[in-house]
Amino acid sequence: MLTKHRGEFLLVLGAFFFSFSGIIVTVVMKHLPALRLAEVRSVSAVVILGTYVLLTRPEIIKVKKAEIPRLALYGVVGFAFVNFGYLLGIQRGVPLGLVLIIEFTASIWIALWIKLVRKGFVSNQMWLAVALSFTGLVLVAKVWEGFKFDLIGITAATLCAFCLAAYFLMSERIGKSREPIATLIFGMGFASAFWLIVLPPWTFPFEVFTVQMDLGGIAKGTMLPGWLLIGAAAIFGTVVPYMLVLSGMKLLTASTSSVIGMLEPVIAGAFAWIWFAQSWDGIQLMGAATVLVGIYLADRAKTVAS
């Protein structure tokens, strides 16, 4: 069973790590600007994975000159811009739930791209899966509560959605000829170059590494140094989940992978329920169940790109 559904298992496990690391990220962002955290996570991932590959299998990251533009586009759009749009939306005051809903319209854009641009086949079951999962997220996030319209924030979240769609589509193509670890190194490498140009390293607030940070929630009063939490965000919130997701995507289509990715906000909500005592009501529980049904249908659906 595990072998047959290995791709789904890896994607779900990746969503689990992304969601759990959200607690760590929430703590760190009280002391470090969001975009700086995105920069640290990208650079750390490249240093960790790049060092490992250079010492063990340097041949897997050899690249032809003709491939560089495509890989650069993949890193900047699929990694840097996704984080930029997501974090800017939140920074502008758009509710997190609404930002997530807009972000995960990526599944819709992927299906439309396959159908209209690639002239591929998208089954009715996949359209239903996307609709159910999206509806479920709306219910989980209860976006009608605390709604705040901010043009820049909404635009940023929409940019994030398009870039996330591009990430899944490009990962699917690049992953056919590259190992997941090499794909991640290239993606994070070019994303790091983008961040280091936009946010020069000599302006980084290095004192954050020695700040004692309160974990909050059920661990309120527990203080840990910034370097430990930032390191955890880099390893367990970036390297591990991205490796799991890219490995799972080698076995599944971009459309199916993007729908399974909708599980992330649901799991994140469950962690918030436990850690921050943010209880769910009947509407949100119904939404979570609807997302699961949508993911099940997406896994069974047929989507073939030409």
C-alpha cells in the first residue's frame, strides 16, 4: 500500500512539516521581518544541501549553459516570488485565511493551463476535486470573518497563486530529468541570489540569533535562542518539506500535487487548535472534511498534459 501510494504519502508528509514549522515561523517573525526570514531559509537550504551534494555526488548538479535561464526563472518565480507574495499579503493586513485561499487557486490555474495551453486532458473528476478542495478551504478559513480589502495585499496574494502554479508545473517538468535534491538546490540557489540582491547580507540584523524567543501557546514561558529556532525553520520548515514534496511530485502530476497541497492549511489549523487553543467550529470541521474528499478525488482523477 505504501509503495503504491508513495507519492501521496510524501506530499502529505511534506504538508505536515510545512504546517508544523508554521508555529516556529510565527515565533521567529515576532523578532525578524518576514522577508528576511525567507532569505535565511533559502540561503540555509542551499548551504546545507549544496555542501552535502558537493561532498558526495557533485555530478548531479552539473548544468548546461542553455539550462540556466529556465532554472533561474524556476528559482525566482517558484520559490522567491511565492514567498514574497504570501508574506507581503499578510504584511498588508489581509487575513491569513484569505491569503491562503487566494494562494491555492493555483490548482485552478494549473488545470486551466493544462487544458487550454498544453491542450492536455483534464477529467471532470479533477475539476470536481479542485472545486471541493477550494470550497473546503473557504470554510476552514472562514474568510468572511475579519475581511479587509487591500489592493496591494490582494494583488500580492494573487501573484503568489500564479507563481505557485508555475512552481508545480515547472517542478513537474524539471523533475523528469533531475533528482529532487538537485532541483531544490537550483530553485533555492537562484531564489537566494534574488534575496541577497534585494536584501543585502551586510544589512541583516545578526543580533536576532542571540535573542531569547518565547515559544508561546501551550509552551508559553519557554525561551529558546534565535539561532536554534531559525535553524529549525530552515531545516524542518524548508529543507525537509521541500525535499518530500519534490520527491512526491516525481510520482504524480502537477494538478494532483497542487490539490494535495491544499491539505497544508487544514493541518496548520489543526496545529493551531492544539498549540494556540484556537478551536474549530462545525463549519470549519465540515470544510476540512470537504478538502479531504477533494484530495481523494484528485488522486483518482486523470490529468494528462500533452
